[in-house]
Amino acid sequence: MRKVAVIGVGMTRFTGAQPKTAVELFAEAAMDAITESNIKPKDIQALFMGNALSDIAEGQAQIQVFAADYLGLDHVPANRYENACASSSAAFRDAVMWVASGTFDIVLVGGTETAAKMGTPLATRTFAAASDSRYEYPCGLTFPGVFALLTHLYSRKYGIPLERLKRQMAQVSINSHYYGARNPKAQFRKEITMDDVFNSIMVAQPLQLYDCCPFSDGASAVVLACEEKAKKLTDKPVFVVGLGQASSGNLASQKDYLPRLIARELSAKQAYSMAGLTPKDIDLIELHDCFSIATLIALESLGFFDFGRSGEAVERGETKIGGKIAVNPSGGLKAKGHPIGSTGTAQVYEIVKQLRGECGERQVEGAKIGMTDTLGGDGGTICNAILARGW
């Protein structure tokens, strides 16, 4: 298997509802990635796109073939991935494998979504379709409800009083907004306080508004190349050194592990093994903070802190830049935004920029190895990637 490197990245600003189509947003991000890669569209041999909702949001299926045509990728294989919030992460994983196998030398991978334009009622119903439509959604269970249940379960399992846990979760959101305020691509560029969190409306008890990520529109794109091509095209290649993916069924099928998400632990184990690394080697992570409790659960499943102890680490500042592990210096889903199909490769975008030292006041100094973590549905799909410079 050949080494595979990221040679260019692009990303739109993440926003609320806007008039651009998902294809137009993707073209914007993709052209930035192509230009940065010092290639032409004709050099790209395949397109891998994450997109979950365009059939409903825009009435457009086969969005990937129209994006390929729009970009001038004449007649290349173009595939769309629908893995809920992990759509473009799954696309990224497969794209890396196709290049590593020798089938393609240069490919384009990314994601796009216009979820915000659907409005809250339709978007909520559509998002819930990624849970079990026969046994979960008919009971009124939406994703805020899922993570509210996980919050209560986490509190009980680890003996953490709910009010203390809520303060730990609030600090997660405060950190995300602090970094989002310093990210020109972020949807929410404002800092918040503990009072802001506790004075916000209740969404699904005990989750309040500032515990939850927004609906977002946006796109992201990455150009991948084999090592030989990468070294000719850029002096800053960032290599993909570890990949993992695992799946689970509905929440009932996960009952033996909750609030841990076993698919994440299996996926992360694959990525660490492939890279020959451990959690101690990771300098920063972009993880799936769709809700503040999700950050605490992820940090433990990924091996950064003991189970039930990540909230204490957040309180001590160990997840800030300069701490034990820099978590979501982009602002994460919480502040940067969460356009479903775009989120995974947007995480890759941030890691690549960080490893190149291009993130200004939110730069993780000396960062050499970064990780992404993306969750689809209520633990149904988990994807992880580890990237490194100078590998």
C-alpha cells in the first residue's frame, strides 16, 4: 500500500440558511483545494462526496455527478456517501484506500450540505431519520433526546451529580465558542459565558441551547495524492497515517456499553494500530461535539482520559490549546457549525491547517500529529483518521 498525503484543502464559511445550492458550495470549497494543490481539474481521477440530505433539502439526488460536471471533472467516477454526520469521513476513508491501492494517483474528496435552509421542523425530522425509524423516532426520540438520555446515564454510571456534570458540559461549550470566535470560517464567532449557557432555553432536559450544535450550510474539500505525486506538488504534504471505521445498530442494541459508544472504541483502535501510535502521541483532535456531553464521552472512548473523568480534565483546562490535548481548536461542530455531509472533511481541513502552522492565534504550537473523530446517527457510524506531517 502506498503512502497517501493531503496536498490541498478548501472550505466555505459555515453559515445559517443561504441561497447557494449544495453543488455551488462544494464547487467553492473544491476550487480552493484544487488551486492550493497546484493541479488542474483534469488531473483529478475520481470524486468522493459526502452528502446526507440534498434529496430532501433541494430535491436533488446524484448530487456528486453534477458537482463533478460543474468542476470540469470530465467523466470521472463520482460516488456519494450517506453515513449521516459521518458522510464525508466515510468518503475520506475510502478515497485514501483507493489512492493507497494504486488505482488512482490524485482524487478529490469532500462534502456539502444545505441543512439550515430546511428550517427547524423539517431538519429535525430529517436528522432523526438517521436513527431507527421503526423503533426510535416513533417514540419521539430525536438526537437532542438521545444525548439528553446519555447525559443522565453518564451522570448515574459515574456518580457525577447532574449539576456538576452540567457545569463541565458548559465549559466544553465555552471552550468551543472561544476558538470559534477566532476562526474566520466559523458560524458562531462569539464567546459565551457560564451564565449564557445556564440562561439559555431548555432543549431536551438537561441539554440547553448552548449545549447543542446548530443547523448549518457549508462545504469542505480535500485533494489527496500518492506520495510520489504529493512531493512534486507541495512542500507541505500532510500524510494520512491511520484510519478506522465501525458501526452499531440502534440504541437498544448498544445497551451493554452505553453511555460508551463501542463503535468509536473499535474505530479508534483501528486508526491507532494502523498508525502505530497511542493517544499520548496525538497533539490535537477535531472531535464530534454535536452536544456538549458528546465531547466528554468521545474523549474517554478515544483514550485521552479515564472513563468518567474527562469533565474534570475540561475543568482543569487540559483540553485547551497548551493543555494535555487540544480539543476542537476550530470551534468544533458547536461553534464552527455542522453541515452534516461536510463535517468530516472540515475536520480534516482544520487538522491539515494546524499541522502546517497556518491557524494564527488558535494555532497549536509544534503540532505534528492530529486526529479526527466523526459520529453518524446515534453511534451507528464512527470514523477516525490520524494525520501527520513529516511522516
